[in-house]
Amino acid sequence: MDPSATRFQMQISTNPAFTTIALDFTTNVPTLKPGGISAYVPFDANSGALQNGRSYFWRVRSITPYTTSAWMANSSFRLSLAVSS
């Protein structure tokens, strides 16, 4: 990520070509805190935007006051939320 970035954009998709976007948001660059990075990812498990047990792809790019970077290589994850009783 560009060290002069002030924001980043993240997309989550159901496919690696990103033709179907489940979430698309822009937020401030994470801040480094003791013990790791603190970042806010605006995701509400009850919103229905992402489905439990499904695999997704994500990608991110940085935004500076002057330019927006290319997308970084995408990666995938499987959403696995525990149901509380």
C-alpha cells in the first residue's frame, strides 16, 4: 500500500472476476497500534450482504490526495460465523 495513502477502497465479490460485488466501501487507512493494525471494516453480519458458509473474494487499493492505485492481487476467504445460543 502507498505510504502516502489516506484512504483505501475494498471490494468483496462472489467471484474472482469481481463482476458481482457484494460489498464496496472506502474507509480511512488503518492505524498501527501496539500489538497490530486496527482497521474498521463496515460489515454487519445481519445485513444479508454476505452469507454464512459462502466463499468470497476480496481486493483493496489505496487512495492518496492525488491518485488511486491499481487493485492489489485478490484473495479469498470463507465466511464462517458461529451462531450464538
